[in-house]
Amino acid sequence: MYQAVEIIVPLAAFAMIFGIVYVAVTAYNRKELAMIEAGMNPNESKKSGHSKIRTALLFLFVPLGIFTGNVIATLFPVIEAESLGLIFAFIFGGMALTTSYFIEKGFEKKDQDLI
């Protein structure tokens, strides 16, 4: 009984991963073809440009939040360190997204002033 489970579970996991990737790729290709058939250029919709700022701020603020949570947990041992690290990671992640929003808004305002 256990030998069958040891074989079926990994096969089912690989089949599920393959199915998810297949559906994602075919949906992306169908979207691109539908845009081409409608006379739109699919490459024009990909020009967001400021997502690198958002990603960089998240990569900077989230570890900083985890570090801050662990330091506070060591100084004030009321709550466990793992809980505070996670809480501060979410708080600092929100701060990063808010900061990136205002930075991107400033960039858009500069772009509009130039036009």
C-alpha cells in the first residue's frame, strides 16, 4: 500500500505542475494572438517600466522588516521572534509598496510636464 502511494504522489505532483504551466503558457499565447487579430500591438502593453523600483524596494524593505522584528523580539521578549519578524516583514513590505507608488507618481508627473 505504501509503495503505491510513494509512486503516485510524485507523479500526481509533476502532472499538476505540468498542467498549471501548460494552461498558463497557452493562455498567454491566446491573449497575444487575440491582440494581433484585433489589430493591437502586444508589445505596447508591456511598457510599465517602474516595476523595477517596486521590486528593489520590496527586496530592501522586507529583510529590513524581518531584522527589525527580530531585534525588537530580543529587546522585548513578549512575543516570539518568528511572529514579530513576519509582522514587521508585512509592515515594511507595505511601506515599500507605498513608497514605490509615490516615486512612480512623481516620475509620471515629470513625464507629463515634459510633454
